[in-house]
Amino acid sequence: MLKNIKPRTYQETIFNSATTKNSLVVLPTGLGKTLIAILLSTSRLDNYPKSKVLVLAPTKPLAEQHLKTFRKHMDLSEEQIVLFTGMVRPEKRAELWSAAKIVVSTPQGIENDVISKRIPLADVSLLVFDEAHRAVKDYAYVFIAEQYEKQAKHPRILALTASPGSEMSQIEDVCANLFIENIEIRTEDDEDIKSYIQETSVNWVEIDFPESLNNIRKYLEMCFKNKLLQTKELGFIQGNISSYTKTSLLALQGELRGRISSGEKDYSILKSISLLAEAMKVQHALELLESQGLDPLNKYIQKLESQAVSGTVKAVKNLVKDNYFIHAKNKLEEMISKGFEHPKLDVLKKIVSDEIQNKKNVKIIIFSQYRSSSSKIKSLLDELSLKSKMFIGQTTREEKGLSQKEQKEIIQEFSEGKFNCLISTSVGEEGLDIPQVDLVIFYEPIPSAIRSIQRRGRTGRLEEGRVIVLMTKKTRDEAYRWSSHHKEKKMHRNLSNLKNKLSGFEPIIRKNKKLDSFVKKESESAPLKIIVDYREKGSNILKLLVREGIEVDLRHLQVGDYLLSEDIAVEYKTKKDFVDSIIDGRLLQQLKDLRKYVRPLLVIQGEEDIYTQRNVHPNAIRGMLSTIAVSYRIPTIFTKNEEDTAGLFQIIAKREQDPEKKDFQMHTAKPISLKEQQEYIVSSLPNIGGALAKPLLKEFKTVKKLINASEEQLKKVNLIGEKKAKKIREVIDIEYVDD
């Protein structure tokens, strides 16, 4: 199956070990991790001809890049190497899956397909996780790996990364979550890859923090210290306030919130939480001033002032009224009016100007933490008549971004040399294959070893690479520089230690008891079935239900979020969402609709105090709870967290779904009007549901005409294909047999 490949010695060595054991491959960027995946894919398909290979990558641009590489080096048709993303409809994914040998996908869509059982993992003989360091906590990789180990007939996992993390606990988590049995590490010092490494020089450019900006910093620092001193007076900070870092302040804030959630109503705790929130915002302002510049700081302050006017968060309202904060803002406006800026911009301008003069078709990537800084850098480069484009993430509620299509086009144009400089936020750090980048510039150091390695990896692929890091002296830039440096060294030490103690891997894997419990539970009884509204697809509750062997069916529900039986529909809310739905008025309509079911249920989740979620009088919440119980007669159950909620749903479903009763096949709420009754009947046909019931009834006018329609007539309706039409006729025409 291979074409246009001549493996290097280290790639063959790693491939050989990966054929027999689930392997984590740690290789510097640009040394062909994907080619190892291609070699192993060919081997697995050769050994198991009826199987498939699934390749996962965290972003669409990276997935598209892998698709291109696999098609280039594997002698298979385009229909056999396909791409899945969120833009591909679930029905289309199932169709593509059946014909494909290699499926390249982002993980979220696959996760939903696994939950819905649209895609079986049983016949996947190789599962590849790119950027495997993401396989921690609740990221989709973790759930997919677990389900793969449960379902696959011939499982094999290959995990790829340039930087798995600096902490031993994180590396161990990745290995345990992906069932890793073997680690293959290569560093730039290893003999078998030295000849393939392109030298990358890293030049640190130190910049003095100007005295003209120091007055702004002094006022912000006084504001920050004042918030901590007030918290100390309330008794929640011990010792010297200067010893408190961002991490320790977040930990303290979390601890105080936990005390509120457990029932403490002390005003001093609430006040301290608010003060710490103010302190964190001031810390962010200081970071923008020291490492980014005046324009990003000014935009941040304007955003806070806007939130203070339109929002309800007391921490923001109090901060913008703080005298020290006001003095800092006034000094900032004065500096901007005088034309002052952070000296980094002038240094950057000179570096880029020199590069243009030295090389006409130079390719530069400038990494910046913040979109506001990227915009300022873009304006600077426009002044130099240098062709540049910003590469940022997708649109959020607050900021307009780039679509995935636009991101792809920009990378393609940059690769083809249509413009010289790519100004990128963190979205460009991971995995992008852009050949022959002459220079990578860090606008600021970052404290993450993983991200530093990924940024540097954008250059030095085909020829010698260069990296320049701009660092403002006597600011947090210096701290971030050394933090990243030490973390990177620690990461390499930990990987080497782990590699030398592979016997320790077995206990790590055995800690994962999920598989044993799953098999045991599955054998005890037939699986339960819970129907879930598709808008809940990102919830961990679904994963928890699937892990318990429950069949989850994702559908569009017009009423409720979870159907636990034909009679029981659940409206599920977190405590915050519950209070929000009181304020925006949607709750009463949702409850009214919920009563279409015989036994409606409201579940409210969260350990926090429901009366402190928003600036709402407690009597308004009590009144609503009373209305739900007395007027609507809907039971309300409070759960602590997602595990508690999933456990509750399982218990109710088990009570309701008696195996001696008919199969659990409900599809919507009990109909009330004639129109709803007609839609109810049609929506029960195979693969129809509420969404397609309406267009079918519009086409055929009556249920009788629809029932009598031929396959050809059915196929004339939009979204009714050959398979759906055939299934509908089978249900209508084939004689009923009582088993």
C-alpha cells in the first residue's frame, strides 16, 4: 500500500516496537511522526484486511493535513481515505465509514458517534492519537480510547507528540488514559536522529521596561496589594502577601467557593471571593502592560468598564471604582495621548525590517498571546509595506475570528509565499506543517514547555531555523522564560526516567478498572436505553452513562433533555442555568411543555448555593420552586455533580425499563392536537423523527397517502434517501411475526 516513502532508520525502529505494543512516540517536530503512523497503518491493514484505521487530530486544519499526507503515501483510492469533521452530517459519516479503510477525524465528532453507536470501533485495528498530550481530564481522547479498548477485536494504539508535558503525573495520566505499554523517545541529542536535525538558533532579545510606563505599573501593583491586604484583614490570607502567586490565589478562591457551596453563609467569605476576583483582573492588566503594550491594556480596561455598566458582577463594578485603578487608567490615557508604546514594537519593527532587507522572499511567523497585540503588530507591519495576515481562532461571543475554511486558506497562501508574515495566536502553535519558515518570533515568552516547543517547531524543518524571543527585563517575561526552560528540562528527565522503568507501566494501566466493571455490568442484564437531546452531546453525563453500559440515543427532542422511559421526561439544569432561566423567562414554558409527559421531572445539579448564583432575591427563587411543585406538580430533584446526576438517571431508567415490557421505543412527547398526533405517528418510522416528519406530511398531505407511497415517491422528499425509503417500506410491508 505504500508509495513515495523511504523510512529512516529511527522510524523503522519505532515502527517495529509499535507493532507489538501500544506506544507513545515522542519525537521533535518535523521528524516524521505521521510517517510512522502510515507504516503502522499499512501493517495493521495487511494483517487484518477487513479492518479500518482511525486517525484523530485535535483541529480541522491538522486533520486535513494528515488526510493529505495519508493520500500521498498510501496506495488507496480517495473514497478509502476520508475526513470526518463536525461539518459532516452524522448520516453521511456513517455512510463514509462503511466504505473507508482510513478515517481521519477530529475527536469530538467521533466521540458523539461512539456515544450514539453510529460508528462501531470493533473493526478498528489501529487508533492513532496525534498531539497525544491532550489525553487528560475530560478531553475526548480519553473516552474514545476507553471505548476502543472495550470494543475492538484487534486493538492497537499509537500516540504521537513532540511534548507530552513536564510533570511526571501528567505523563503518567496520558499513558494510563491511552493504555500505553511502551514509550519511544528521541531527543535532538540521540545518535539515530542527529543527522536529520536542522540546527535552530534561539536568540533572546532583552528589552528594558521604560520608566514612562512604570507609573502605570506602580498604581496597578498598589491596587493589587490593596485587594490582598483586605483579604488578609478578613482572615483568609496568611503571612506575606507577596508570596501569593496566581496559582495560589486561584486555589484560595476555589477553597472559599467550596465553603460557600457546603453551606457557609459568612459575608467575609463572599467578600474575599470578590476581592480575589478583582486581584486576578489586576494581575491580568499588569501582564498586558509588561509583556504586550498600552493598546491591549487600554482595550482590556475599556472592556471592564463596559461590563461594569451592563453586567452584574460586583468584582468588576468595584474594581473600576478603585482609586488606584482609576489613577492607572488616567496615566495610561496620558501615555497613549503622548504617543508612547511598549518598546517591544520598535524592536520588532527593526528585526522585521532587517529580515526584509537581507532576504526578499522571507517567511516569518510572529507568535503573540493576545488578539489585541496581534492587531497592533499587523498595523505595524502594514506601515512597512510587508504583506502579512493574522491567524487567529474562531469567532467567540466577544470577538470575531476566522472560520476553519479561512484558517485553511491563510495557511495555504502562506505556504505558497503569497505573503511574508503570519501573525499567529496559540491556534498556530500546534502541528501545522509549513515548510521553510525562515524565522519564528515570540512576542513574549510563555511559561509552558509544551507550547514553547511547539512554537519553536514551526522553523528548522528543511534547513537551519531561527527563533527570536522578545523579553522585557524585570517583568514577568523573565519569570516565564525560566519557568519554560526548567519545565522543558524536567520533561526530558521524566521521560527518560519513565522509559528506563517500563516495568512501572503495568501498574499504571492496571489502575484503570473501568474495563472490568463494564464487562461485569454488561453481562448482568440487558443494557438500559436513555434518549438524550442532541444539544446535550458535550455533557460528561453522556460519557458516564455509556461507561455504565447504557445505550444512549442522541436525537432532537422538542421537550425535555433526557427521556428515561416512555413516561418520564427530564428537564436538566445546573443551578446557574436554573436561575438564568428564571431571569430570561424560558423556564415556565419549558415546564409547561414538560407536562406533556405522564411523569415529568426537573433535575437541578450543583453543589454551590442556589441563592448566590445571580443578583436575584431569594424569594424569587423560592417562589419559582413553589410554583414548580404546587402549580405544575413537577417533582424537583437536586444532585451534586455529573456523577450524581448520571447515577440518578441510571436508577430511574432501571426501575422504569422492565425487560418484560415492550422495548423502549418512544420518540417524542405524548401528542395533544391532531397535528401533533399525525407528526407522532410519522416520526416513529425508521430514521425519521420529528425533524423529517413535517416535510413528509407536507408532501403527502395525509398519513394514509404517506403509508401507501412507493420507495420512488418517498425519495422525492428532501433528505429521504434510498436507505431510509427502503426501511420505511420494510416496516410497512413485511408481515408482523410474534416471537
